[in-house]
Amino acid sequence: MLRGRSLSVTSLGGLPRWEARLPVEDLLLFEVAWEVTNKVGGIYTVIQTKAKMTADEWGDNYFLLGPYFEHNMKAQVEQCEPVNDAVRRAVDAMNKHGCQVYFGRWLIEGSPYVVLFDIGYSAWNLDTWKGDLWEACNVGIPHHDQEANEMLIFGSLTAWFLKEFNIDKEAGERQIYHRYCMERASVHCAHVFTTVSEITAIEAEHMLKRKPDVITPNGLNVKKFSAVHEFQNLHAMYKARIQDFVRGHFYGHLDFDLEKTLFLFIAGRYEFSNKGADIFLESLSRLNFLLRMHKSDVTVVVFFIMPAKTNNFNVETLKGQAVRKQLWDTAHSVKEKFGKKLYDALLRGEIPDMNNILDRDDLTVMKRAIFSTQRRSLPPVTTHNMIDDSTDPILSTIRRIGLFNSRTDRVKVILHPEFLSSTSPLLPMDYEEFVRGCHLGVFPSYYEPWGYTPAECTVMGIPSVTTNLSGFGCFMQEHVADPTAYGIYIVDRRFRSLDDSCNQLTQFLYGFCKQSRRQRIIQRNRTERLSDLLDWRYLGRYYQHARHLTLSRAFPDKFHTETTSPPMTEGFKYPRPSSVPPSPSGSQVSSPQSSDAEDENEEERYDEEEEAERDRLNIKSPLSLNHVPRGKKKLHGEYKN
């Protein structure tokens, strides 16, 4: 906002960084999103993680606008009075005219200010705002479409708030014709149109009839450990906790070696086809066949972390964890008794008679413990009682392909239809802890504007599967010479048939299962190296460029900048690891070529070779790139670089 003039930016998902400095002390930055303090999907993570970087740049002139929900306000926001006079007047004016507007600080890194609108409280004005929308854009909204109505109320309240500064316009939504019209209208009304990835840029150009001005990839706040291999230690620690859960879940059928068991997972909104759960399940069926046919001693346990309607925990699942705990307590009790007898014997200078060190009571206790593990039913494929069990897409597919967790299955499946929580009595782990404990994240999405789940895996050093129909997958193809060698498996869902894509995913999974433990360690090291590419410190430049471009278009008499985006990362690409031989086919799996005897020196040698190659080619790491378009850029008179 500058001197009462209008400024608008539209984004379909969301990122830049550039050296020219904005006169932020003379500007106010408003960022509008439905997921401000309101977790629905990945956009919440975008906003939350980007907030610190933006707050560092804009200070108290940065405001986030979102919807008010009482439970979110209590848990995430510290209510306070606006310090900025203009903001305080706008909030007071709206509250006096029948609205309910809340102001405070969001309790996340950066502590940005938030302005939250109570949607339900302002629903009395819905018909008027529908009329305004029809008059402005010829877009009508059906009365039964609650989500679109809420979006219209939110957009209208946002416009009302901004009009208190003499600023206007709204943002649109998607799908259904009236939503499509709203989105298209917002795109064409915006000074600058941004989108999150190349794949959504292509979509927008064809469907919304406007090519995005800036592509803004999503980032994360990457925190490096002081010890290089600390993330490997965390993997081992959290893997042990997942193993504990598996011991309980599969009690009575635990005839597989947990040290040769791989943990795979898929997580996200329950969109069966969009998120690729359909192709994943079919691939698991084929993987199960391959592992059994080749008599592999590897077992794969797959978790589906996708929230669905349930009415409580599955009794059999709770019983499994209770049995596991009881067995642990029994073993611990016998161990204490055994240790005391051994200690007393050694004090007397005797070697105890092992035949007598366990008495009849001990044997009885152990027999009872063994008896409690007897089970006639198979381990459940879901941890909760599903409300729509008979029609649930995942469970229906499991029944069709016959993955029932039988003893002969090398692939076991567990549907956990609830977000993970450290307070759960079943699997007491936060999502980040769970991800670190797994071996591979699988996200074969058919539609994914960006894809935060594989990105989160990457910064934690966990390999993942993505597709070339996701923004993340396209980004990695562009910036990494051999993504598979770095633990980023990219399934071709754009140019291959569904069956071919399924076969490719199966081969990726089977190749991963054939890796030795040492190979997986090397691959995790490589995966974690890619985290710099996803750091907001690097990717934030694209958001900054979008703001500069917006100011230059909205206020051409005061700001000038080149219209071209800062160079994406031209001249930089992660090279193929030296230990991976060239492959004749781009689709061939490039597993780390090493043996169990290979030690850390191989990786250190690779680091040195990679750095030497970068120096020879004059290539800088992403965080040291200083991509600023050449030429003079005047910003507000004296502001230039």
C-alpha cells in the first residue's frame, strides 16, 4: 500500500530473492490466505515457514489476513491492539459496522501480525456481496455451495478492510464453473500473477488464459545440524519407535526380521486418485509378488496417513499395543530377577547354574506371556473403525488386491486415518518424527501444484517418490542431474499410460528394497544434500521479485524494475554422484554403487570431487547464488542496486 493507491498480487500456490531493497518503512505488506492460522493443507506450511523471512524484511509492516476460528485463535494467536494507526482505524470501522475482526500476533517464528475475520458473523451481508460479484464479473454462486459462499464472504471482508486504506479487489477460487470464473477474474485483474511451479504455469496459461509473471517455488526453513550425520542418528532413533508399534500391531504374526524391514508411507489429504493412493496400492501388489517370487528376506510395512471419518480406535489395534507393553514389562521383570541372582552369585565367586537361575514361577510367567500373543485373526489393515468401511477407496482396493497382512505377504499395509500426534495412545509420534523414522516416502500424485510432503522428506534426508505432474518433481528434474541417485524417484505420469507408470513405480520400489543398508545410508546422505535447494533463504528471492514487479506496475512513476524474473538457477545443477556410473537410459534406476564394506571415506571423497567439479565449472551452491538481472533498477528514486 502506498499513498492510497491500489495494488494487487494474485498467486496460485506459492516464491524470489533479490538484492534491491524496497523502502519497506513507507509500505504495508498484506498477505491474504484462507490458511492463515487455519491448517487445511500444504499452504498452511508455506505461510508458516515463510513468515520469519518476510517478517525479517518487513518488520511490523507485515500483516497476514485470514479467517477467524475460535479454537485456532485460542491456541495460536496472542490477541493485542494494532500499533499501526491506519490498521487500528480499519479494524474499529469494520467492528462498528456489523463485522467481527480480531487482531494479534501469530505464535510462530517471526511472530507476524494477523487480522482475522469472523466469516459466520458477517454472513448477513452475503446476498449483497453476491450481487456485487455478479455486477462486477457476471459470476453467480449457488446458495448450496458453502465453500464458495465462505470464500466470497472472506474476499469481501478482505476488500472491505483494504478499502479502509482506499485499496480494493478480491481473490478467486477454483473448480465448478462459477469458481473458475472467480479465479480467472482475479488472475486478469492482478498486477502480477504468480504460481508455484512450472506444471501449474502450463495449466494456468491454458485454463486461465494468462501466463504467470513469476514462478515462486515453495521452500522450507532448513535447519542444519552441527554434526553432519545427526539426521542419520535421528532416523535410527525414530525407526526404533516405529518398530515398537509394529511389534504390537503384528503380535502373534511377527515372523519377519525387523532389522530387514523397510517402512514406507504416504501422507496427505484423502484424495484417493489425486494423491496417487490408487497407483501406489497397485504397485504394492506387484511388489509383493516380486518379493515373494524372488524369495526375498526383506519385509515392507507401508503406512497410509490419510485422515478419514472414524468413530474410534480399532480395539484389536489397541490390544496389540497393550500386549506388547505387557510383554516388555514381563521381560523387564524377569531380567531384573535374573540380574540379581547373577550379581549375588558373582559376589560369592561362583558361576551360577543356568539351569536353576530361572525358577518355576519365572517359567510360568513367561508361558503366560507367550500364550497372550496367540492370535487367530490377521493383523488389522486399519488402526481405526472406519465409518464408511465398505465403500472406503483404500480398504476396497486392499480387499481387491488381497493385501491382508498374511504371513506369506512380504508387503504389509496399515491405514492410519488420522493425523499423527505425540499424544496418541497408539502411535505417539509427531509427523516429523515419524517421517525421520521411515525409509521412503511415496507420493505418486496425479495432480500436485507443488508437493510439500516429498520436500519435507528431502530436508530430513529421507528418500521419496514423486511424479512429473507435481511441482516438486519438475523442480528436481530441472535442478538435479540424476534425481534417483539422490533419492528422488520421479514417476512419469505425464507421458506414460497408467499401467506403465505403475510398472515404473514398482521397479523403483523393488530397486529400493534390493539396496543394502550401507547403500541406503549413502543415499540418505545425498538426499539431505539437496536441502539447500529448498531453503527459503534461497527460494525467497522469487517472492521478493514478485513484490518488486508489482510495485513497478502499480506505481510506475515511483518504482522501476526489469520485468524478467531473476534467473531461475541457470548454470547450476547438482551433478551426477561420482560413484554412480552413466546409465544408457534416463529412466534407469541409479542406485548407489557400493558394498557393505564401503566406509565414510567414499562419501568424503565424493564431497571433495563434487566441490572440485563445481570450482572447475565456476558453479556456486544455491544459497551463494546472487541472481540479479543486470542493469540499473531504480526503486523509489534513490533506491537502486
